[in-house]
Amino acid sequence: MAPILTEITNKPEYIFSSSEAGTITYGGSCSSSTTFAISGNNTIILYSSTENYSGTITVTNEQGESAELIITPFIVEAL
């Protein structure tokens, strides 16, 4: 069975939940140095090539099954 992913919060410090551990890949304008998800809550620091943070997180488990989570778009404003 593929992992089940749930977005918990979306800021540069992004938290999502995965029902299974696996390798993380990123799509869109977001990326992170974190490449492995644990089962449960995962906190990652997102980076973006634009001022708008948007994209996807895909977690692939040991069986090669994957699930994609669409990151709710957000903007980080400078202080």
C-alpha cells in the first residue's frame, strides 16, 4: 500500500505526516536538503527558487509505491 500523506502546516518550516517511511522527492519551486521521511510527523525546511512557495512532496516506500502531496502555495514576506 502506498504511503498516505497529510499536510499539517506550510511555512518555510513545513510539517507533513506520512503513514510510512520513504525517500522524499520534491517538485515545483520548492526543495529541501531532507531526503528521507519517517512514519509520522516530518519537519523540513523548504527553499524556493521564487518568492512563492509551491510544489509537491513525493514519498516512495521500500516497495516502490509512492504518494504525492501538493504543498499549499504560500509567500514568505521579508521583515
